[in-house]
Amino acid sequence: MSDTRPRVLAESEKITINLGVVDLGQIDLLVQEGFYSNRTDLIRTAIRNQLATHGDALRNTVARRTLVVGLQDYGRSELEAARDAGERLRIQALGLVRIAEDVTPELAREAIESIAVLGVLQASPKVKAALAGRIH
């Protein structure tokens, strides 16, 4: 029996970090003192502050690399249109790229020249395998 429910787009990705015991203790102290609601709150705040600090550099890099920021969806019809027009897509994104479940590995190979995603690539395992040498 297969699950036919649509896949829910995750609002976030889980990461794992290693911290020294002193750093972790200091984080716990700030949480105990009420500066942050929990460890995750402090870490998210610290990351957002660093991203804001480097905002100009990020914007310049995005513009220079011609990256699409946010979500890019590629379905069967878009890839068939590119293939039929003799085009091969060079996908460059910062965020999330989704290749629809109805895209076959063959169509993906025919229509996609390369994929560079700073973030997350969602595609079936077969499509990812078909594009393995083209994902950077």
C-alpha cells in the first residue's frame, strides 16, 4: 500500500552542529536566564544575525551568479517544453528546487544540463541518480 498524500514542503531543514561544552553551557545559561526560549532559538537568532551582517555580500553574489532565490518547481510539462525546443536547462538556485514526481529519469537527463542548488534539491531517488554527474 503506497502513501498517496501530497508531500508537504518543509519550512526548514534539520542540521546538526557540534559545540564545545563551554559554548553549550553558555547557551544553556542564556536560556535559563530568559534571553532565549531554548537552544534552537539562540542558534537561529545567531545565524540570522550573521546572514544580516553579510547581507550585501550575499545579494552581490546572488546577482553575480544569476541565482534564483526561493522556490523553483520543475514539472513534466516544463521539462518537455525545454527538451522539445532543443534547450537544456542550467538550474542555479539558492533555496529549494523541486522536480515533480511525474518527471522520468530519461526526461530529466534530456532536459537538464546541470543543477547547482545552495539549499535543498527535492526529486525522486531515480531522477537524482540519473542526474548524479550534473548536480553540483
